[in-house]
Amino acid sequence: MSRGGKKTTERRRRTIAAAPIAVDALDPRAIEAIQRFVRLLAHCGCEIDAVLEQVRRACAQIPQRWVKKAQAAPREIRDATHVLTVWFSDPTYLDGSGFPRPLPLRAPGQHSLESLVSRIDDRLDAAAVLAYLLKCRALRRRGSQYVPQSRSLSLRGMRGPNEFRYLRALLAMLRTFEHNSRPRQRAPSWFEFSELHRLELTRQPGEPTVRLGVGVYRFEEDLFEGENPHQEKLGKARRKVLTGRKR
């Protein structure tokens, strides 16, 4: 790094350290994620001063253009996936073969995307949901009507909605970690039974709901040198077994 770059980074670190705390400038989910992550680090034995210093260093490396670009990006419409779920499961919106029937955006007195969206949440703008689903390639147009492509909604490559979903997923995992770290008597199981399909069909308009997600995550991590003291012994044992088999 050049001298000018070092000076800029150091100046930014001092600015971050001296800046007043503007909690209201952050999304509530971001605040909760930060709080839970810091608590997790503390339970792992990390010194708070060291955590704070590393956060300052990480923030100093973030280009301001990232923040400005993200602030101008479209937001995620969380209930868009729920619209697809109801579209595929509610007999009202299925044709005689059990497939989702094509719907116009608006059709007074008839089934439409507007009536479907209103069933999920009457505060949602049907036109905004339509534009969102089209941009995600979850719908295709058929004349003046629209039909879903599949039950699932992929946000991969969708800058803006994708990152907001990542934040929700991160917060959900942090909540789960913290929940599972509590004693059983203080943290009852979250999954006692599952009748989601039947419950969805019997849900009344305006009835309060809770969003439930089940995720499967794939991860890879390298073993650091000396992390597994038995690895070398196991390797020798395997070699002996293989040698014995050859005999």
C-alpha cells in the first residue's frame, strides 16, 4: 500500500473511532445481528477491545461507493415467496389440472394478482410485487395475464434483494445459535410438529402468521496446522492397515 493509501486508511480509522454513535441510521435487523454476533464472540472468549479494533479495521477497508450503491438498490419484498406458495396451493388459484391459473394484475370482481397479494397482506402494492417477481424471473407474461414459473424464488444475481436476504439468513442463524446455547428448560424446541400445508389452507384472511424457514447450508473449512493432534497418528494407522491388506 502506498503512503497516501496508508494515510487515507489511518484517517478513516480515526474518523470511525471519533464518530458519534448513530444507532437510528442502521436497520433494526442489522443492529440485532451485530449484538448477537458480539455476544457469540464473547462466549468464544474474545476480548471486547480486540473485537472493537478488528471491526474498526474492517470498516476502514469498505469503499464508500459500496454503501451508496446499496442504498440505491431495490429492497427485498419478503412476502413475494408467500404469494407463490398460495398461488400453488390454494384451490381458488388453481386450474382443473391443479396448476396455477394465469392471473391478470387487476380484475374487479374476479381472481387477480391484486386479490392474491391482498390475501397475503393488504398493505402490499400488487404492481410492486408483480415488478419484483418479473425481475426475479419468477413469472412469465401470457398476454395480459401472468403465470408463475416455479414454486421457488431465486434471488441469485439480484443485487439489493439478495444482500437483504443474506442479512435475514445471518440473523436467523445467530438467533438459532443463541437459542441452542441455552439450557433445555429455558429454551423449548421450536419444531414440535409441522402441518404447514394444511394450516395454510385453513388460514383466515388477516390471521396473524409467523414466518418459518428451514435451511440447509453447505460450508467448507480448512484444518489449521496442529488443530487435530491425532491426524498424523490416524494417517500412520491407515497406512499400516493398507500395507497389511497388500500382504
